[in-house]
Amino acid sequence: DVMDDSVTRRGQPCWFRLPEVKLISINDSFILESVVYKILKRYFGKEKYYIQLVDIFIEVTRQTEFGQLLDLTSQPLNGVIDLNRFTI
């Protein structure tokens, strides 16, 4: 939401838009991501598939970050959206 300057998410003001939050929201996102790995370790750390499970979460995070980058760089920020640039 910060990257694409969103105003709302699911009908509510974006977290970073709150005056008491602003760019602290970036750190909040890092904390949330780190908590995911703590939860995985707590509940699955002794399982033989734990490493594969963590690897899946890392891979999904990486693909999400690449998707966000493509979303941000594939069209001009304040320009007209031109879908003719894309083919299937």
C-alpha cells in the first residue's frame, strides 16, 4: 500500500495513512513477516518437513515481492494505463 500510495484496503484506510502510524508501517510489515517464521518454528520446528515449509514461505514471499515490483514498474505511476503493451 505504501509503495503504490493506496488510500484504502478492503474499505478501510490503509494502515500507513493513519497519522500515528505513517512510515512506522514499514517496520510493522517486517515484524509481521518475522512472526510468521516464529509461528512456523514453534508449531513445526521438530517436524522433518520444517525446512521445506520454511522454504515454501520464503519462495512465496520472493514471488510476491517480484509481483509487486512488476506491478509498480509495468505502467506509469500517473499516466494512462496501456494494456496493449501486454500479450498472452
